[in-house]
Amino acid sequence: MTTTTDARDADIARAAAAIADPSRARVLQALVEGRALPASVLATEAGVSASTVSGHLAKLLDAGVVRVERHGRHRYYRLSGPAVAEAIEALARIAPPLPVTSLRQSTHAHALRRARTCYDHVAGALGVALMAALLERGILEGGDGHYDPAAAKGDRLSAPGNDTTYRLTAPGRAELAAFGVDADGLPRRRPLIRYCVDWTEQRHHLAGALGAAVTDRLFELGWIRRGTRRRVVDLTDAGRTGLERTFGVVLNA
């Protein structure tokens, strides 16, 4: 998806038209955690047939909001970049909530608040607790992790933040290296440190290349695992112990 600094030059209507369909919206929500998924899985997520989802994917590809990757004979789809995930999150913030008609939906909503992925980094109560611990230990500096709507200049809920500049400290760089995250070796195609204003916790969680790398490491260690519902992340017993011993993160059950 091409971004622009001037909304007057952007074809907003085209992008909006691509999203403005319930099935396509569900496809995008399934992709918002940053994974690449095959059309068969996206059809299930959207609740449509394989032939129908192909038409929806073609429209999303044409609008530039998704891209396709080929792995052998298979095709996988993912969002074209973090900007699309940010747009979906922003729309979710202003959209009226869908009615909760079952205990399963209520449980899913609670699980999303507890721990979820936000594009490719961890969010929810787990995400903000981890961010707070990194600040408390001096791994990061530059802010306190809090969102004050009265003092905010550009920051908004469920969106990347810009009002605060966080920095990785020298001791923090060494501590993360011991944890298995080499900040110096991360790709330079995106900022090392960014943050999002978490929409459920209304505090900051870590994003950017460092947020993605830390999240990847948590998955590698088995401290978190993907839940059975879209975007939900489960904190394992090993993760609860490891996060407390390594970073001082303590979460309620």
C-alpha cells in the first residue's frame, strides 16, 4: 500500500471501497497479525467459499492492501505493510462494536484484551506489561509508557505513537542480546523502536523492528503461543515464569 504525507493526494475512496465489504474486512482482520495465510484459511475466516474469497482477494490485491507470496505451488497472502494494519486498527476504534451474542464471543474479547498480536508484535495487557518492565529495568528510556489523552499531541488509541521518543540503552542492548535478541543485527528497513497506543489498555506497547524481534523470541522460547482464535496469544506457564525471572513481568492469571 503506497503511503503519502498529504491526504489530498491519496485515493482514499479506492482503499476504502476495497475494505468496505464484510467478507473482505474479515480477511483483513485475519491478516492483521502479520502472518501470511492461504486462500483456504482466509475463506474459512471470512465464512465464504474458496471461489468467492478468490474474488475478494483479487480486489484487495488490486487496491494494494494485500500482497501474495508464492511458496512452491502454493500462494500465501499477507498485508502489504504495517500501514494497512494501522488503518484496520484505526477503523476498529471508530466502528460500532458487533453485538456479543454468545459466551464464546465474550471469552474471545477477554482473551484479546489479555494478550494478542498487533501486526507482528505483542499487545494487550501482556504487551503493555512488557513495555513497562523494559522501562523499569532501564532497557528502554525516553518515556514512561503512559498515554495521557489530555496531553497528547498526535497520539491516538489503536495507532502508532509519535509523541514520545524511546531509545535503547547500552545496558539494555546487552540484556536483550543475552535474551537472544541482537538489536544490531535487525533489518534496517523499518525503525528499530516504535510504540503503539494500546486500545484496550490505553498505554504504550513496543512495536517496530525491536518489538517484532522480541515477540519472535517469545514464540521461539515457547513462552507464548498462538491461540485458537484469531490474533489471540496464550502465555504459557514457562512464559509466565521466564518473563518474571528475565524482565520482572508479573501478570495476573
